[in-house]
Amino acid sequence: MTDATDLFELIRARHGHYCPMSTLGGRLGLAAMQALGSVAAELVATYHIDTCAADGIALATGCLPEEGRLSICNDGRHRLELRFAEGQGVCAELTAAALEQAAVCRLRLDAGEAPDLVLAALRNAPAEELMVVKSLIAGNADA
């Protein structure tokens, strides 16, 4: 999917409401896919905390949990690992600044502000402000 606006609407539909963490999950997935480049192979994903971000990750990467391609390893890190079957891939991890922005967005949404305006900053911020993306070597979970 190339249109991020459409992606965020699909995330909202899957998740059931507008949400900062599902939005950030979409951004993590998009950044990881961009780092991998053109992908013709099937990927598997692991997210390291059980949050709403999983819905965004699933749709941005195509790694759906219902197909067994997205698993949760609940060790408390907002880290996505996206890998080819051979084990190499990328990880994308949210920064503290991204999590702070998400908390502010949640407060604004809870106060009744318009979702599209509130989530625009998370949807449109440069990826390097929200996350760190690194290559993973086959067999290395902590690169």
C-alpha cells in the first residue's frame, strides 16, 4: 500500500478507534518496510510489547497475527523486528520522544479534540524523530 492516508484509515478500522499507539505501529511498520527496500519474500514480525501498535504493524507490514506472521514477545520494549525467513532483517524502535508525543495525543483525544488533527503529528513527523531503525543479522536478536 503506497498511500499512508489509506493505511491509517485501515488501521483505525481494524483497531476500532483512533489511537496514538496504533498510529505509531503503522509508522514503525512503514519505516521497517522502507529500510528493507523492495520485498518479494514473506516476512515475519515480532513486537516486543503488547500494545495497540500491533494493529498498525500488522497492516503496514502485511504480517498478520491471525496468519502467524506477527508475534508478541512482551519484554517491555517498543521494538519491531521484521525478518526474512533466513533471519536477516531490520528492527525499528520507538524513541522516548515518540512515546511522549503519543501520551500527549492520548490526552488530547480523551479531551475530545478532533482525531485527524491530534494524530497528524504522529502520522507526518519525520521517521528519525520517532524511531531508530537498524539492520539485523541472522540469529542476532539484539543488534
